[in-house]
Amino acid sequence: MTAPSQAPAQSRGGRWIDHWDPEDETFWNETGEKVARRNLIFSVLSEHIGFSIWTLWSVMVLFMGPEYGLTPADKFVIVSMATLVGALVRVPYTFAVAVFGGRNWTIVSASLLLLPTIAAFIVMEPGTSFTTFLLCAMLAGIGGGNFASSMTNINAFFPLRKKGWALGLNAGGGNIGVPVVQLVGLAVIGASAGPRVLLGIYIPCIVVAAVLAALYMDNISSVKNDTGAAKEAAKDPHTWIMSFLYIGTFGSFIGYSFAFGLVLQTQFGRTPLESAYVTFIGPLLGSLIRPFGGWLADKYGGAKITLWNFVGMAAATTVIISASMSKSLALFTTAFIALFILTGLGNGSTYKMIPGIFQAKAVAMGLEGEEAASYGRRLSGASMGLIGAVGALGGLGINLAFRQSFLSVGSGTGAFVAFLAFYGVCFVVTWAVYLRRPAAQAPATATASEAKPQLNYAEV
């Protein structure tokens, strides 16, 4: 029996919601949507600053001239380690929501951002060792974990029919933290101010985000860590297939966000200010379009949008390779920005696919109604942290590929050739797994016990 629609009941103190059923349209229209949207707003704020701190060193390295004694390869290693830690911490951050509550963990995770910001404020000066910079960049990686906890939390607040839009908006608002920190960095560089000014701007912003989360967010009592679901999700091949595709979309977005300015400096000889003028444009447009990618996926199916998005990413990469070989800065920059936009579109469509895949699997298993919806939420929630973590590792791969390409051939061309091949593989995987026609029906002579359900993911 469906629980009666009612205002979220508060208990145990600390803004806990004991009744939450977003699939009940009456509950959703009367009380659920308003609460969900409020939590979405402040989740976006915290995640946004988390992304800014995670990608902080993509800006900091632009300040680090010859007096810092670092080579371009050293700088790529610094940003790579921030990417690595940001990917790894996404797994525990996913489970933290159920342990502490979405609101409570948002307060904690936002407050933790003070550690890398203050550490960088202390050490950012010539004469500091490469190892110290590396450790500070790794500490900044904790900002990458905010995405996983935020997405897990918001996934619980919204019904399946709204997840593409909600998760796209949540992730897109967080992703905008990348271009915002680069824009603030541009202003600081343009004013000939030191990097400590940039860090000083973010310290009070972190405090504000934590306080607002405490005042306006909620915990959902029914969100629990389901170790059985986590194990089942880890064993499900679709978790790993979607992780692979997410490497192609989000991994590209975060990897290029870290690397764009360094590539312009190293390959085209741009100054820090010249690099900063364009570095933020790609991440900004890629972030803004992510909710649109989720909306398109809601309307046309995530698999279809993802498939053709990889075609576009391959085309943009081909143009980049041509521009890199001909040393055309204008064409290179334009195509790179187009590639950023496509990574954002793909981020939205791939994340929409996750709950749809597990919902389709539930239907194929013979589940119906709330039982099917519950199964889909359970498995998709368990898989999101793992998919987000593996996908973010793509950013590590991109920066290491750039480092090796510059060491080997003196440009990023070799890395882009590898990326082009990878996008081709992503296209094939998307088509083969999610869009190819389902297998023919079992013979009419087959018994009910012998016939296996046909899983059709074409509409996810």
C-alpha cells in the first residue's frame, strides 16, 4: 500500500525526512518537488566549489613561471595527481551520504575543502619543492569527491522521470566550478596579483557553502548503504560498460579542463594571461550544456544521444589533430572548445542512462510498479559512485597522455590521435550494447522456464 501523501516528517533532529516517495505523483506535487529543488540548489553550490578546488591547480600552474623551477612535464604530473585523488575519493564519498545523511555529509565535505585551500595558500611561492606542490595538489583532489556524494544524494530526491534533468543540472552546476575558478584566476593574473589572492577569495566561499547546507538541506532516513546492492552493481557488466563510456565523456571534460591552459602554453607559446583568456571558455560551455544533454536523453533516449555525441567528439578531435599539425592556433582553439561542449552534452546523456538501464533490467526480470522503481534506484545509486570514480580516472589518463606526447614528439598531436581512437571504441560499444536490435525471440517450443527475458535498452 502506498504511504499517504504528507509533508516530510521531521524526527531525530537535524532535518531528517522520514517519509519520501517521489514516484507518488500526489506526494511529489504537494510537497516533494519543493523540498527536492531546495536541496538541489544548495547541493549544486557545494559541489560547484568542490570542482573549483579540485581544478585549482589547473590555474595555479599558470602562475608558476621559470622561477619555480618546474618543467611542463612536472606541471602535467601535478595536475594528474589532483585528478587521480579526485577520482579515488568518489567511492567513499558515495557511501558517506547513507552513513551521515546527505545534508550532514555536504556540511562535512564542504568544510574539508578548507584544508587544500589553506595549504596551497601557505606554500605557493618560488623555492617550494616539487614534492610539496605535488602533495598540495593531491590534497585538492578531495574536491572531486563532492560530485559523487552530491549525485548520490540528489538521485534519491527525484523521481525517475525527472532524473535526467535533475542530475544534469546538479552535475552541470558543479562542473561550472571549473571555468569559474579559471575566470577568477584570469582576473587575478590580469590584475598582476599573486596566487594567494585567488586562494583568499575561495576560503570564505567554502565557509558560506557549509553554513547554507546546514541551514537549508535535508537528510532522507530511507537512504541506506546497501552492501548487497553495491556488490550486485560491481558484478553487473553494465556498471563497467557505463564506467568505460563515462571515461569518454566526463573523463575527457575534466582531463581537458586541467590540461587546456598547459597545452596552449607549451605547444603554442601563450603567456599565462593569453592562456587564461580562453582556458575558461570550453569548461564553461561544457558545463552549461550538461543539463541540456540530460534533457535530450529524457526526450530521445540517453543511448541515442550518447552514440551521436561520440561521433561529434571524434569529428572535433580530427579537426584538432589537423590544427595541431598545421600549427593553427585559431582552428585548434575553436575545435577544442567544440570538443568541450560535446563532452558536457555526453556527460548529461550518459548519466541519464544509468537509472534507465537498471529500470529496464528490473522490467526484464518481471518486476512492476514501485518494486521495479525501487530496484532501479537501488542499483543505480550503488553504481553511480563507482561509475563516477572510474570515469574521472579518464582525466588522469588524458594528462599523462599529454605529458608523454610532449616528451616524445614535442606536441599534443600524439595524445589526440589516441583520444580519437578511444572515441571510436566508445561509439562501437554504445551501439553494440544499447542500440543494436535485441536478439530474436526464443522459439515457440521453448517452455516458460527456458525462455529468458529480452533486455531492450534502446530507450534508456
